[in-house]
Amino acid sequence: MKRKIIKIDGDLCNGCGLCAAACHEGVIEMLDGKAVLTREDYCDGLGDCLPACPTGAITFEEREVPAYDHAAVLAAKAAREQAAAPLPCGCPGSMSQSIHRQESAAPAAEAVPSQLRQWPVQIKLAPVNAPYLDGCHLLIAADCTAYAYGSFHQDFIRGKVTLIGCPKLDEGDYTEKLTAILAQNDVKSVTVARMTVPCCGGILRAVQNALAACGKDLPLQVAVIAPDGSLA
């Protein structure tokens, strides 16, 4: 049947996950850091997700799609609620899960050296004009990334100045501080390491806003890490 349904522009999506949190049907999921409409028959076409999107990536379109299956939506919602523990604040990033790994037999004496090049590392505490920022390659990482990714020091911190923060738990926005850092120092490149959880999109959004405001054309790389330590 022909009816109204949402359309998500992947080029405009910044991966913040706000639309997924706003979707009552649970039909929007974050895949590879982008919002994706996973079931057309679960989308009611009412567009509760539209006002939640900060980039205008979600619009309406009218096309041939399956009819809205309200009964299936209710059944899927009930199954999700039964399978998962209650989420604090309703945030998908707070969902409890166990990660099973095979224990390593590596001797305890094999210490891995730290690759951290400066202190402090918290975005809120870092001085804007620290000498180590001039000529640096800057890593801006969500707090949880270093705990989830086993080789974080070697693969991400090595050779970079590292700043960390949590867009969900920290007060305020990082955009103004990061804009000042990028504008007032000779930063060579920026790498963002974030988790797959939707709330973690805030740290990438702050970096993108800072890059747009600093007046410089700097290369940006983004790494998205899953809770099990894999790269999404």
C-alpha cells in the first residue's frame, strides 16, 4: 500500500541516536554509527523522531510500503521489555549486558607501557593553550572507549594528545572549549573515538561543531567501538 513513512538521509545523520530514543516503535536502530529504519511495517508514519533529529536527516515521504502492523509492534515491544532490565533514564547505552571472553594465559609480568603523552586528560580540565597542543594530532575520546577496546593505548593514544569526556554524564557541552583549542593551536588532525551507544554521539557532534567554528580545515577520523571491544 502507498502511505506516509519516514526517510533517513545517511549523509546528514550524525549518529547522535536521539531519533532511536524518540521512536516509540523501536523501529530505528544505530548501525555503523548511523540511524537506520529497520522495519517499514513497524513505522506508523507519525514522525515522533523528526523533532528529535538535530541535523534534519529525517523527513517524510509517501511510497509503496507494507501496512503498519500495530499488533506486531506491541508484541516486539513486550519481548524487548521482558528480555532487558529496566534502563536508567530510558537510555539504550545503560542496558546491562554480559561479555564473555576466553581467559588469557599471558604472564602477569608482561606490562604494557602507557602511551599517554600529557596530563590532564579531561576535556573540562585541559588548558586551552598548553604547549603540547601545538603541532599535535588530537584524540578526543569518550570515557568508556579505553575500557572497551583492549589495545586502546597502542591503536589510538600512541602519538596523539588525548582528551576524554562523557557527553551523557558531564555537565554542559564541549563545543566552546574544543573550538578554542582548535582555533588557538596548530593541531594537525583530529580523531574521535566513541562508543556505539546513542548518547555517545554527543561527543562527535561537539567535535564536528568545533571544527566548523574554528575556521580551519582539519582532517577528521572517527572510530566507533562496540561494548564488546570490536570496531563497528
